[in-house]
Amino acid sequence: MFVMYNSENYCVVEFANRHGIELVDKTTGRAGFLEGELELKIRASMADFAAGEPNLEQVDEFLGNYDSLLTNSVALH
């Protein structure tokens, strides 16, 4: 498990052994595991952000475009 991005609103975690990423919306307590072409698109966009100098609001706004895919409730163990 590798945390690719973490802000007050979102967290993106890479699961190399599962070939996907988990996107968590901290404000709503919702998460989704993304894989395949969508995962690759988000991963490429995150790499583009890392190459530049974006602010947290820009990255959070981008991740907010995927809120409708976050269908799992986050539960603390």
C-alpha cells in the first residue's frame, strides 16, 4: 500500500498487488476501488500534477470529478 495523495478532502492509495487504486472522499466517508483504464487515467493525471506545481484545491477539484464512483462507505476497524 502506497499513499499517492493525501489532503483534508481526499486520499488516493495504490495497491500494487491488486493493480488498482482506492480513492477516498474524506468529507462524505465514501470510497471506491478503481482499476483498468480509469485507474490508468487517474494515475497519469496524478503524475502530471506531480510534475507541475498544483495546489491542493486543483487536485481535489480533479478528484471530485470521480465522486459518483465512490459507492462504498468507509468504516474504521
